[in-house]
Amino acid sequence: MDALRFGVLHDAPLEAWQSGCLDALAGSAAAALIVRLSSAATRAVILSHDLDFVLCFADLVPDGRVDVPRFGMWRFGWGDWVHDRGAHAPFWEVYERDPVSAGMLVRLTADPDEVIVLRQGFLRTQALSARRNREQWYQRFVEWPAAVCREIMNRERPNLSPDAGLRESGLLNAPRLAAQRAPRRAPSALARAVLAARIGVRIAATAYRALFRHDQWNIGIIDRPLETLLTLNVATGVNWLPPTPRAELRADPFGSVHAGVQTLFCEYFSYRDQRGTIVAMDPTGRLPALPVRIGPEPPVHLSYPFLLEHEGRLLCLPESSAAGEVAVYTVERFPDRWTRVATLLSGTALADASVFEYEDRWWLAASEVADKGANSELHLFHAQSPTGPWTAHPGNPVKIDVRSARPAGQPFIVDGVLYRPAQDCSTSYGARVVINRIVTLTPAAFHEEAAAVLNPDPRGPYPDGLHTVARLGDRTLIDGKRTVFVPAECWRLLRHYLLRHNSS
């Protein structure tokens, strides 16, 4: 099969995002547009074009035609169909300040209240603008039809029957979702006025938080193995390092046992100079942190010093997204001097790259930095060696979910099952850690499910967030967040605002 044949069903001029979907399909080389149809098109007309699927932009789809194309009829839907559903769902999520807004690409069924989910995503609600909340989805889901086509093409085999082809592509096994609520009503003039007033209050509260409430992270150690986090739920019994001065923080801890001595590596950040560096520390925190020479030249912001051992060498992948690369380093002089081994990926800004081995293949998981959302997208790459060369997964981003996409530390295996820690940033950046169970991970497919969560201790000294877990021998490193007032950051933001105001 050279390309999937598809038609477009619409009754009005295409909107910009709808044209974007067709552009993405045309650019993927996995699908070819055969015909444009109206909702009045008969079953016979659709059947006569021998279409693999129909992309539906029409408001109404006539009964009896959704299963005519080989892979069915696809359309976009707002909401998760549990809490929100319908064309106006993005408005109501902002109105009610739901932390998460959902969207789907679905395959229609004969029952209008049941769909087959082809793609689903969850983004943090843009609480200050209903328009921006809708537009953030336009930026992301235009690629979904093309991604599903690539998945089908990558998993198709010659000489398969139609049902076998469906099964191989995963579309027969895609989850069915039955609506648990009726579609949302259109917002009234009163509702829009109430939302405008609420947004005014939210803007004032957001400005206050930006000036007077700032994140401060610190590192703690739990005296239990990493694998036991599957049953912990709340990060209690944490031995926290001595707190830093108010304008400084430590985060993203990773551990190493070298010559029998435990050492932790982490990000050190100062609000005064606004640049993160990597430091090495004694786990007790009683000795001064040692600056680590690692990273590109000229220096950029560094964080998340992911560690792994391979063939007797200790390797480190510090996040250097500001340099537009993912690079791996090895020890020149432990622990403070490292040498670049290879550039794994270049020309792309990726956050929190995490490398692990699974079923005789190496995998790199990361989130893309930019307005596309470092906290909501998961990108995968695979290779035969941790030094590459690396191949992008055809489904990238394989996941869009602000609740459990961005990596949050070291993956681990329990009883042959791979678990991947991820950040939940739905309510705030780094609110908690979700541990995902990998169900499917191949060069053609990916699926994971939430298996456990690790929440910060609400009664502890760092109750406001937790976003990294890693191994330190038979103990576990975590980081925790609290909000404090940092005068240096307040004055920096005020100066930035005044300079911008004067220049305009």
C-alpha cells in the first residue's frame, strides 16, 4: 500500500486548523486526498471511491455511513466525554476553571454516544482566555490524523484481509468510549460576562503570585528502594537536605555509587543569575556542593543530570535544551569533570531526556520545549546503543497529557514490567509524580497506563510539588517544592515590566 485513500466530509469552508490537518496529511506521504464530500453524500458515493477513511468536519453525519470506509469515519471531539463534551467544552472548562482540557480524534460508530478513541490528549486549561484555550488545541491536534495514518502504514503487512489489517493497525483494539454526559450547551451572554469578570480576578491573582510567591525546591532521601514507590502514594519519611538560602534551589536529583561512595548530582539554580548548573553533593548535605564541569560551550542553563551505566562507564545526559541538543558525557575526573561522548540529537530542544534499555533496544524519552508544551508532550526515540544513532518514533508525540507525559526520573522494571515516572503538571509545574506502566513499546506503537502516584507530603516542609525520583543505591532520591517570597525575583520581574512598559 503506497498511501491511504481518504475523503473529507464538510458543508462549510474549511477553517485554518482544518486546512492544517489536510496539510499535515499531505506532508506525511501516508495518505492521499481522493474526494471532498458533503454530509449529503450517499453510502454508495462513499463506497464508490474505495476510501480507507473519511475525515469528517461536518456537524451532522448521516446514519449508516460511518463504517463504509475501511478504517471508518474520523472526527475531532472536545472534552473527555466524562466531565465535558461538545463543541463548547473548551469554554466551560475555562469558565469552571477545570485544571485540564481534553480533546480527541475518534472513529465514529453507529451509536452517536459511543466512539472509538484514536488519539486523546489532555492540556492544562488556559484559565485566562477561552480563545487561547481553544487555540492551544488547534496547535496540537492538527497532526493527529497524519500520525494515525503513519501508524497504520507502519503496521500494515501485505496480503492481509481487511479485518486483519484493522487488527494490525490497532484500530479494532482501540478503546471504545461511551458518553457519560450530554453535550455542553452554548454559553449565554450572561455566562460570557461572568467569565470576563472571573478572568479579571484571575489576572490580578496571577500577577500577585508572580511577584510574591516563588518556587523553591530541595532534595530529600527516602530510606526505601525506588521500586517501592509503587505502593507509597505520599512521600513521607523524607530526610531533607539542609534548606538553601531563599534565592536558591536544588532540584532534579540523580544518584551514583562510585568506589563505594554515594554521590548525588542535581541542578543548582539561583534567582539572581537565572541560570542552572550541575553540582555534585554528599547525600547528607553537610559538605559544600561541588560545581560540575559538564555541558556545551558557551555555557547554557543546565538541569536534570540523568545518569546511567553502560559497559562499565558512568554516563550523564544533562538537560541542555537551550543549546538545542541532547548530548551524553562520561567521567574524566569523578565527580566534577566530564567529557562529551556523543551528541545524541541536535536541532531540537528537548526537556528531561531519559534513556533506558527495554527488550534489546535503547529508548530515549523526552518532552519538547516551546509553545507546544514541554509539560504535555512525550517524544520517543530508539537506538541499538545509548550513543545512537537515534530514530524518532513515527507516532511522535506519542502522548499529549499534562498529567503524565514529561519524564520525572529513572524508569525501572518490576517483575518484568517497565515503569516510567512522569510529571503531573495539571495544577502547577511539577505538582506530583505519576508512575506509568508500559503496556506497549515498539518502534511502531506505544501505550502506557497510570499505575501509581506519588504526592508531596502536605504536612511536610515541601508540600507544593514533587517532580523527580531516582535511585541512590537501595534508597530513593526525590525533590520537593514550597512557595516562598524571593525579593530578588520580585525586583527582577518588576524591572522587566517597567522596561517593557517604557519601551512601548
